[in-house]
Amino acid sequence: MNQKRKTKKLNRPLVLASVMLGMFLAAIEGTIVATAMPSIVADLGGFSLYSWVFSAYLLTNASTVLIFGKLADVYGRKPIFVGGVIIFLIGSTLSGFAFTMEMLIGARFIQGIGAGALMPMATTIVGDIYNKEERAKIQGYLSSVWGISAVSGPLLGGLFVDVLHWHYVFWMNIPLGILAMIGILLFLHEHIEKKSREINYLGTFLLFISVSSLMVLLTEASHLSRPNLFKVLIAVTVLSFVLFLFFEKHSITPVMPLELWKSSPIRIANVTALITGMIVIGVSSYLPTYVQGIMNQSATVAGFTLTVMSIGWPIASTIAGRLLLRISYRQTAILGGISLIIGSIFFYLLTPIKSPIWAGIGSFFIGVGMGLTSTTFIVLIQSSVPWKIRGIATASNIFMRSLGSAIGVAILGAILNYKIYRHIQHNELGEGVSLDAFNQLLDPVQSDKLPLSIIKTLREGLALGLHTVYTGLFLLALLSFFLILFMKKEKNESI
């Protein structure tokens, strides 16, 4: 492929703008949906299925990102990006029309498939059309999408909930997705070499089964009445993953080339991305619930506390692009690891009597940590591999972060449900009070109908469960920092 000729025919600013708009679709899902979730639960019911609204999206996102990365290396970035937008918009439309929690979860499965193409394609397209020195700077621009989604997502989410209806948090994706498709179709010109069209669908299927069964296992772990189901899920998870590794090793076209994992920098970057994915989903999924359900603040205030995380993200990502050229990958990532620890400490010390500003400060440091680490890892990986595997290499890192988010929301959701369930039992609230009582607690109108003693006990249980979740975030931040320290030192590097 003549990379120089391809680059000359590109209108890079317009391609970048279209890519950023496509990324915005997936980026805003975290902040805008999390802000609207208390109202969604209050409307549709099913508090016990709360975490599955996120898990469904993350599950199909994590399970499909690798195959889309592989398909992009074969067919090119444009058709995969456009196809991802179409699937994402179908899921968004169905989500907005959902009238039960189960229907919403099903629509989120479809949305997640589309997002599985959007994120890796956006990052890979940038890796294709910009050189190493430019990438570090442009990745900062891409990360600014998180800042834009942070400012607009929670604000729009809060306004839609308070003024219009939560349906609009999904329907607003439709015009944006159409614009992103038009931009890529008109301005991205690829010259793809003819190559083998063989795709390892068996490996993709086995990976999907393994991740799916693990997700169900972790999400339903708090329901201890079905031990036989857990045994089956454990067996399916282990068996499908072992078979996946076997077929990957003997496949001509593996979904995730195992050679990537032989590179120490890529291996550490991917494993750390898994951990940081668990951290960021722990903040974005449950912070609005804490602010609304425990601090008794509005959806708009809850949105602001989440906004600052994604404001810190692009700022730090832009700074990281410059630091990478002045110091080193390792030192930049270490600064990110320190910031994650600081942010997690703020959440660990969070109490109902503290101001939402306290939670916002913690969110900001988490965002700074994510900006520094994620930008470092993407630039490092793309600079370490050639074009023919850049799509799958980039996708592998995004996959690990998505997998971390999927596992994180499942584990943290199970912990939260278990803690709340035990608190309800301990306080002997009666058979009429269950996890679904939190549907009323999160609804400003319905909560007024609950006795004050019940409200007090439910808030105490929710606070206890979320404190346990934030304790887990602190431990994960320590683990991510420990892994970053194992990154190989570069020349003239003293730490």
C-alpha cells in the first residue's frame, strides 16, 4: 500500500471531525445514560437489573471489538465504521422505545455491537493518516471527545429527565450518527490491497461465549440460590476460553494474534487497560445513583459530578501527547497511575454528608488518570506495529478496556446488590421490601410515599453498598499503578 499517496488524497481535518463525531456517539453513552438511569429505573422498574443495562452494552462491545478490528485490516476502515454507526443507531432507536427493562437491555445489546466498531475504527483511522509525532497530538484531540460528551452528556441527560423524557438520551444519537457516516463516506479514501478474506468466526464465537457466560456468572453472583447454574457457567466460561486459545494458536487468521502478547509493552498496556476499564465504569455507573439516591440531589447535579471526570480526561490526554515526546511512555503512564489513586481515595472517603463537589473532585482525578494512561497505551501500541495489524492491535487494547468495564460493572453490581440485600435482611424490613424498593427511592415522586424509616434504611443500605464498591476502586487503582511500574524503562529514564 502506498501510504503517502493515500494520505495526499485525504481531507484529514474533515475525516478527523467525522471520526470524532462517531466517537462521540459511543463516548456520550456512559455519561448520559448513567445520569438518566435513576429515572429509567423509576419508570420501567427492575432495580435488580440495573447493572445489566450497562453490562449488555459492554458485553457485546467487548465481544465484537476484536472481530471488527480484524475485519478492518481485511476490508478497510470505512465500511466497518459506517456499518458500526448503522447498528448503533438501530440500538439507540429501540432503546428509546423500550417500555420494559428487559426490552431496554435487549436494545443495549444491539447498541453495544455498533460501539464495538466505532471506538477501534476511530482510533485506527487516526493511526493510519497521521505519523508517530502527529499521533500523540491527535490522540489528545480524540480524547477531547470525552470532554465534549462530558459537558453535554450529563447536562442533556439531566435536562431530558427533568424537562422532557429519558427516551431522548437515546434518540439524540440519530442525527449525529448520520452526520458521522456522511463525513466518512465523502472524505475518507482508502486503497486496500487484495488479500485473503478468511475470518476466524469460530474463534470469535468462542470468545463471545466465554465473555458472555463470565458476565452472567459475575452479574448473578449475588443470587446464591442457584449453585448448579453457577457450576454450569463456570464450566462454559473455562471450556470456551480454553478452546478459544487452542483455535487461536492454530488459526491462520487469529482473532487476536497471540504474538501481540509476546511484546512486553503491549502486554502491560493491555492488562492495565483491563484494570482501568473496571475503574472508570465503577465511577460512571454508580456515581449518579449515589448523588441522587443518597445525597438526594437532582439528576442535573448528578450529571455535573460525572461531567468533571471526562473534562479531566481530554485535558490530561492532550498533555500526555506532549509529555510522550519529552519524557517517556512509562513516566507519563506513572503520572496517570498516581492520579487514579488520588481519585479513588476521594471516592473511598465519600460520605452522604459530603458535598457533591467532593465527588466531582474525585471524578476529575480519575479522568486525568484515564487521559494520561489511555493515550500513552494507544500511541505506544500503534508505534510498535505495522499497518497490516494496526487495526487488530488497536482493537486489542480497546477490547481489554471494554472487557474490564464489562467485568467491572458485573462484579461491582453483584457486590452492590449483595450488600443491599444483606442490609435489608439485617434490618428486617419485611418480605414486601426488596431490591426493587430502590425503584421508589430513586423516583422523587414515589420516594415521598415511603415511610421516613424505610427511606433512611434504604439510603443507609445503598451507601454501604456503594462504599464497598469504592473500596474496590481504590484497590484496583493500586493494582494498575503496580502494573505500570513494570513497563520497561527507556534511555535516560531514572524512575
